Amino acid sequence: MSKLVDSYRHKGLRKRLIEEVRSKGIRDEKVLSALEAVPRHYFMDSSFLEMAYQDKPFPIGSGQTISQPYTVACQTELLMVEKGMKVLEIGTGSGYQACVLEKMGARVFSIERHHSLYLRAKELLAKMNYKVRVFYGDGYKGLPAYAPFDRIIVTAAAPYLPDALLQQTKTGGIIVIPVGAGDTQVMKRITRIDEEDTREERFGYFRFVPLLGSKTR
Ligand code: SAH
């Protein structure tokens, strides 16, 4: 892994990106500050510097992508994270979204099913001194040993809301999940009102890589 350098040039590009994300409708200043604080180029190959600060998704290997910054901002805003909350992310990928959540003040747990991505993210986050805890496993099952969570964010397209995730959400807790098996997914925010009841809100269409079944190496 190359040395991590966050130059004035990177910071300048990032400021511009944040303004772009803001102009697309993200209003939560805490979310915008978190995005501004995390050097997105650390999560991509160093030869793609210009790409890191465009509002676009980008391949990170193993057929996966780092989400578009606007999408990261949007999901983070919908999640309504407060300082000290326990947050579970399904789909660590590059680790970028997890870092944005930690910058929001969350205690972050993240699951990745691709072993190579899991190892890479774990190494990078340790090097960046983030406390995010990364797990190699199947996100459909959640993380029962550390449940319940205040918030759960799914960063891959889910055909449905896995019941394990709902069960691992605190009463009053929130799940943000893109649901749909086709090309596009509806962004849903599900609030667990009590043991039996949930409230569902919808926030437009997005395009994610699919949430997959059993683990791969
Ligand atoms: N949040 C990531 C982007 C995620 S892309 C980032 O900030 O970079 C979706 C990720 O979900 C991929 O890395 C993919 O390998 C992972 N994934 C797919 N199915 C999964 C599952 N069942 N459990 C955990 N991770 C899964």
C-alpha cells in the first residue's frame, strides 16, 4: 500500500466535490463535514486521483465499487447518526462509507463478504487510525454477537430486508437499505417502532451492486 498523503491539492478537489454534493440536495452540515474530512483518494488506486474527487462510483476490484459520494452522503443523511451510536454497515467494500460514519461520531462495525476486500479495508483503516471494526462474513446474518445496533446501513442492493437485520435493530432504531432485485433499487428508511411494528419511508432510486449470498475468497 502506498504512503497516505493528503495534499492541499487533494483538499481543494475535495472542497469542490463537497460543493457539488451540496448542490445536489444534501443539507446536513455534519454529513458534508464528514465527507470533507475523509480523503477519498486513499480508498482508490493512486493512479486515479482525478477520479477520486468526481461524484462517481469507481471499481475497487473483485467486481465491486466504491459508492458515488452523493450516494454516501444521502445514505448517511437518511441514517440520522448521533455521536456514540452503534452502527452496523453491510458491505465494507473500500471502507470509505465506514470512515464517513466514524467521522459522524459513530462506533462502526462493518461486514464484508469478499475476503480480499475485507483484508484490504482492514489494513487501510488501521493505517488511517480509524476504530472501525471490520468483519469477514455474510451481511444477511448481521452481527448477532454485537447486536443490538442503533443504526444499520446496507450498501449493496438487497432483494428484501433480511429479518436478522431487523431483529438486530434497537427499538427506535433505523435501517437504511436499497431494496430491489433489478437494475435499480428504492432507497428505504425503516424505523423499528417496537417489537412488532416498523415504519417505512422511500427516497428515490439508486443503483448498487447486489448483496450476495454465502462468503467468497
Ligand atoms: N460501502 C462500500 C461500497 C460497497 S459496494 C464503500 O464505501 O466502499 C458493496 C459491497 O458489499 C461490496 O464490497 C460487496 O463485496 C459487499 N457485499 C455483497 N454481498 C455481501 C454480503 N452478503 N455481506 C457482506 N458484504 C457483502
